[in-house]
Amino acid sequence: MESDPLNDKRRLKYHTQPKAFADKVLDKKRDTASGESADAAGAEKPTPENGPDSSVSDATTSAAEQVSTEGVATEQKPPAPQDNAPVEHAKPKERGYRANPISGEDQALTKVWMETENDVEEGDLEGKEDAEAKTAYEAAFKANSDKFRHYKHHHFSGKWSTYSEDKDDGKKDEEWFIPSPPNLEESDPEYLCAMCRQIDFAVLLTQRGVTGNNEPGPCVIELPALPGALEQSNCSFCTLLRRSLESRCTPDQLRAQASKEERDQRMRLTPLDDGPDYALRLEVDLGDAVPRVVVQMLASEESALPLQGQLVSPDTADMGRLSSWIQTCEDHHDDEGPTSPVVPVSSESSTLRVIDVQEKRVVSVTSPCRYACLSYVWGNQTGTQLTAESRGILEAVGGLSHESIHLGQTLQDAIKVTRDIGLPYLWIDALCIIQDDEEDKSDIISRMGAIYGNAIVTIVAATNTTPSDGLPGVSAVPRSQAQVVQKMQGITLTAAFHDARLPYHELEKSVWNSRAWTFQERQLSRRSVYFTNSQMHFRCPHEVVFEDTVPGLLTDKRPTELVDHSKFHGKIYALMNNIWSDPTQTRFPNKTFYIHGLGSESVSMMASDTTIPAPIYRAEPVPAHRDGTLRIEGETIWKAYTDAVNMYTQRKMSRQTDALLAFYGVGDLVAQGVNTAFWHGLPEFNFDAALLWYPREPLTRRTHEGASPSWSWAAWEGHTSYRGRGWYNAITRHPVNVAKWYQYKSQRDLIYEFIVKDPKPSPSEIADYAFRTARQPAVVRLVDPSVLYHLKKNDGWIVHRDTDRNEHYYTHEAYPSLRFTYPASLPSESLIPRASPSGTLYFVARHVPAHLINISSTKHDPIAHTDPFLQICLDTSETRREWEHIIYHQGYRAGFLARHAELSPDKKYALVAMSRDTIPSIAPPLGGWDAYWDLNPRLAQYYGIYEWDWGEENERMTELGPFDRDEPYRGWGYENGDPKWDAVRFGGPFMFDVYNVLLVEWKEGEDGGWWERVGVGKVNVFAFGHAKPEEGMIMLA
């Protein structure tokens, strides 16, 4: 932990001299990076206290031909975006897309590292931790192996038998194995088939630490799949599984599993242990085609352990249970918790319009008060709404029962639930917002975070497609899914409706969960109760409760997060191939893999020269947060924001004008009280990175009046997301922003600044200045990077090292309990607007023209520095999606691009460098842990602005290549979005080896031109440099 990262003035040769670093990667001749010290030139540099000197400012502003430091800017609203012209070039026939077997989501849930031996240096904390972890791992593996050898290991292949090596006398049967079970008649309700009858299910559900039959370690019983689990059978356990699967799977899923080859028909029984205060459960994994089944022992009336099963009425939701859940949470839980809403509960008085459920009318009350909210799907809403006309009737006592008022069954049921659990008020948007009053609507939308966050509970109609569907288990709406209960071996077992470690399938696949407005309602609610077709499901900041499971509310226990071993094991060889072909690991031609799940076995992949040592790579899965809610605890607010955008943009909305309105509350949720702002959905606290969103499907431009500018994801309909950091523990960097930002100043802004400046001007001076300024155009002014990027010293920000994920993060006492990827504005600091009132961004950046090509018909040019442009390849490939393209320079691969608009050869395009970034690599870092941790994000940003990209010529990063290469390399295999490039031509990977770029298209109107964003990507920094970039002002609208 460092209290002041900017006090460290050491020049990190490894980072500031990439030529030496690249030599090490390419030639494999040097053991350490070398090079001239960055201080050797002796040039005087600006310090973080003083900000940039005049030479930096002059260099920047001279590049901006359209404006100066006090340049004129004609602030005009560009015309509404028009549909893009169709592509006029001939494209090869489209081929099917073969997805990379290891997706970005898979990488984020996998820890990968290269094992090092005898290289723990003095002070190398990370190396010591690795060595200690390795020792602990080996000791645990030995202890488990010793225990494993004391038992026989039974397997089933038509009949039960043991492996040949288990014939020795003195070995015991596994604790769960029944040597001589009773053989009941098939007509007996507790009958078990030949395989099931020799498994003691009571032992698996009551006895901890039992031994599996497949490998040392936690108990896993691997068996051939039960045919009775997929077909008709009188076996009680098979019937339990089959009935559970039939209620949760489509016929196609069941057929897919049943049609697998016999060798792939495997079943794994795994006891789930949440600790001594909780009942054991049994996970049954039949393969990827069908969901896991979680089996519980039914709790008895005399005693019940948390996580045991309990009976659920098929007709009626138990309001007594719901009331007790809410009461227990209020009595025993703090307001804060792992999933607390980030919108703080307000204690300030305000007026809130609600429904009085006793008087059956709409009233205005002073909040805070005790009320519930309803979250539901409007669908084709035809029921009564609050309007200027209906207001009089609805506000009268008994108004909701008036003959002219028509309420959908869902609204009626929500009123009943609210009354049954003892709450006096209910908030429903259709009845508590005056629908034909724009001012009232705007006011309440701006308060959505507080409305849902302050509610005692949110009632969620999770099964609805219209307001007339009702809440299952309330009034006349029955539950369509029955609980599965079977008796066997003298005990009663139930199949849980849901595996709490996974997203709730009834919720995630519902129409309710597909709508944009319900996203923020879900995220903002402190407590929620979901009415599904099977049961009630309750969530609070400390607990997740299901009607079919005994709760453990007082112990403050949330479900154990799933480590998906089954999915991990199914991708082991794809994982090894991914590591084998990783461009950051090509310096090791041979590799050995010790992968979690292979036990002590290893797999080696060797190149032609087998005498070269093969380093050892290890990999293991990590727990996954999969419950559909934003995670705050242990994450940065930037991660919360990117997750929110990823989830929100998959939602649908009836009115495209709601794109930002329905995200309004999420902004409050993500910000958590931080001094920030959102410009068209993008946060001020990490605005540069927020510009770099990626399309995940073909997008459609929103063209309505007031639509967001092209640089915002809110301007485009469709799924967007942000690139992850690769492996869970990848070696990577926070991007270094390299654009020089300008702030738009209107005449009013200029006059205000003149009035408040020191010394104070006289009234006559103010009048004269206002007269002259009002008759001049607006201007844009260069923003001091040291202020914009918080490069001042001693401001209280503390940088930490997350050695589990290998990433830096920041904290500040002004924002307790929050994590940041980079320092943000403090409460006392003024925010610097990036966007003008019309949504235009002004910044100076390096940019390169982009030409459209078909690489199959384009000849490469090996002569260096010939073409002052980059090439975007329009050829399709089965390893890329239709909107993904490769960037070339002179026919040599240089980067990767994702477009979100059609490209046309008669349009003008450019690639604009926004920030320096790093290709994620596998731990440990090549330059050593000390160098990796010492260069924290703020220090790197300082060097990036004042030396690497915008410094004097002798301070900038040395440009590599292009190196001689006659034929470009074409065999790239699977794509994952990283900018693979021709390393022989442009040099190998090193820190900050790529630019994050925006693809922009030139637009012209009556009063001038501007750029619009049409794509995003990454380009090797040296390939970008060889294309002879120019520096200039970018007006991005």
C-alpha cells in the first residue's frame, strides 16, 4: 500500500524504454530490460503540482487548426442522425461464426498463472505468496491422497465393483456405500434401482468429510448417468431427478442430454457444505445440456436446519413467511450489506404519492414512511392510470373500487399482499405518477432511486406479461409448478426449485427481466419478493430466501457462490490451447500444464525443439457471482458501471426515447454518493474509458428528437459492453489517456468566470465585458491534464494492491468502503464538463485515415513507412462475427475493430487514438513484480501525458520497427477481441503496447463538419505510428 504514488520519482526503465523490453521478447537474448535512463536527457519536466508547462500547451494547441487555447467554436446541434448508406463493395459469401471456446466470461472466471521456481527475490511479496500457496496446495493434496488410499473406490457399470488396485485387504468401503442394501419391490414407493440402492443418501446429507470415488479432495461421486433420470422409472431417486428436470427443461434439452454418447453420459454427486450451522445438500450434475439438481432433506416439525427443504403449498403463497422474512431483516440486519443498494436510504422529509391500501385511494404522504413498491410489466397497458381526468376519482376514499376504475389483477393482488403483510401504503407507477403531466413525470423519474431504495419491500410480478396476469399464489391465480418430494431409505427428499448459486431461471428468462425499466427497479430495491410460478423468493442485502428452503436469516448468510467445475473440466483442453497460442507467451515454445481437475497429472505441449524447458502453467476456476444483481462489495464502482451497461443494454423498451430515462436511477446506484456526473449515460469518474464500449450484436442508431450523440452507447439500440481484463488474475494495466481535452465555454460561462475572478471587476468592467462577449462566438479552452486526471500530490488517495486479481485499486476517506480503479473528483472539487450543451466533445488527438479493403485482393507492401493510413479489412471470417474486422498496415495485421454502423467506401473514416492500453498476459509479469506494482495507474497517467505521448521528442517512447518481413502472417485461429498483430513486423508485446482507438466518420452540414463514432478497437502503437498520424482537433458529436 502506498500513501502517495506520485512521490515516487524513480524512472522505471522497463516501462519507459520499450525498445529494450521488446528486444527481450523478440530476441530472447537479455534477462533484464536495459536502456538509457529517462532522466538522461536532463530536460526539465512539469511536476504534478505545477501541471503542464507552456511547451506542452503550445505543442498541443498548434496542432488544433480549428481552435486555439482560446479558440472560436461554433456550437451548433448537428442534424438528426440519418440511416447509414448501404455498403457498396462486393463482399465474400458470409460464413457461419465459430465462437472462441474460451469466451471473455470464461476467462474472467479462470485463474491462470505460470509457476516459477527458486525465483523469490528479497522483498518480492507476490513471489513469496505464490510459494506459500504452492506449499499449502501440495500439503493439502498429500493429506487428501493419503486419506483416499485408505478406501476402496466403487464404480458402477451395470453392477457395482471396485477398481483393481482396491482389492487389497484392510481397505474400507466409502462411508456412503451400502454393501448389502435391501432390494424392495418396484411397486414399493421407496424402491431404488440397482445403482441408487447402494448409495446411502442419508450419509451424503448428514455426514461431513466423506470420501469420493474418483479423486482425492472434496467428495465427488462420479457415475454413469442414470437412465431413469431421463426416462420413465420406478426408482424413487431417479423419479425425483426426472420430475425436477421436466419442470425446468425444454424437451429439446432433455433429448440433447439423452442422445449423448454413452461415454459422455456421466453423473456427478457432490455434497454441498455451507458450514456446520447449515444442512448439507446434494448437487446432482448430469452434464451441460441440463441444469443441476440440488437435493435437500425435508426438515422435520421438531427441528429444522437452515438450507433443509420445507413444503410449499401448490395454491397459496404463505404471507406469514413473507412477513417473518421482512421482520427478521429489519430487526437483525444492518442497512449495509454485500448487496446493499448504493442509493442511501433518505431520512429527509419529502412528499410521496402512494396508494392507501386500507382506504383504497391515492394519497400524498410525507416520507420516509412504510410502503411497498410494485415492479411489473406494463405490456399493452389498458387499465386505469392516474391522469388529470381520473385524479379526482382515484383520490377519493374507496376510489380504487369505483365502477369506472379498472385495475389489472396484478395491481389488485399487490394491494392485497401489501395489506396482508401489514404495510399501509403501496407505490405503483401507473397510479402514482400523473401520466399526462410531463413535469410530474420528470420529477418522479429523477427520484426513482430513492422511491425503490426507501421502500420496505418491492413486490415483483416476475411471471407477468401484462398487468392482468396476477401474482401466482395470491387470490385466484394458481401456481403452475409443483414441488417434487420423494421418500427413500426412510428419509424424505425434495428437489429445490432453484440452485441458489445460479441466476434464478424463472426470473432471468422472464419477460419482466427483459424490460429496461424493470432493470433499475430490480437493482435499486433494498428488499424484494419475487412471485414466480413455483414459490416466493425473497432477497435483502444479507440473505436470499426461498419458500421451499428453511432460511438462515439470523446468521447473515448468503448462498455460496458457484465454482463451476463441470464447465471448467469441459473446457480444459480448449483452455490449454488458448494458453498455448497466447501471443504474450510465445517466448516459451514448449509448455506444461497442471490444470485443476487433472489431479497430479500434467499435459505437455512441445514445439519442434524438445530440449527447450517447458514452463509449468496452472489454472483453476474461481467463484462466480451470477444472481443478476450488481455487485458492489469487493468491486470498484467502474466494474459496477460496466456490469450495469452490459445488463441494461440487453433489455428491451417500448419507447426508444426511454433509453436514458430508464437508466437514470442506475446512475445513482453506481455513483454511490461520489461527486460525479453522467453525460448521456457515461460517468465523469472514468469518462475516457467509458467512451470505449463495444457492440455485442448489430446495433441500430436511435434517431428520435433529442437522441444521444454517437459516442454514447445510449445512441444505439442493442447489446453493448466493455472489454474485460482477460484472466481473473491477468497482468494488465489501467489505460493511460492520451487525448488532450478542451472545454466548451458559452458566452454565459465566460461572463460568469469574469465576474467571480480575483481581483473582482467593477460593475462598469462587467457591463463592458458582457457587452463585448455577447457578440462573440463561444470558445473552447484546453483543460489542464493535471486537474482533469487528478495528478496533484497529497490529495488523500491511497493506492492498494489486490494480489488475488493482480490489479491496483484506490480508496479515499471521503468515500468510505468504496473502491476505484483511478482517483475520482472529491466532494470539494468542481467537475469539468466534457460535453457541450449539444453533446459535442472537443479534444486534440492523433488520428490516422482508415481505408476499406478486402485483404484477399490487397497486396502487402514490405517497404517501411509507405502508407499514411491504416486498412480495415472487410473480408468475413468464420472466427469473427459479422461486425468485427481486422486492422492492417500495408497488408500486415495491426489490430482489431468492432463497428456498430455500416461502412461505405465513399465515406471518410479515421482511427483516433484515445488511450494507451496493455494486452492482458499471464502472471507473473515479465519485468518482475516490483516493476509491475510500482507503476500504479496515476503514475502511469502522469508519464503518459508528460513524457510517453506528449512530452519532448527525447522523452517519448521509442518507436520500434517496422522490421523486415517478406510475407505477412495469416494463421491467427480463434479471435477474442484482442488486437493480435504481426510481431515480426511490429515487435512483440510489452507494457502499453496498443492504442484504444475510435473509428469515426466525417459528417458535414450547412454550418460545417464534425465526426461521429462508428466503431472501436485496439491497434499496436508502432503500427499506428508507422501510419504517420497527425495531431488535430476532433469534434465528436
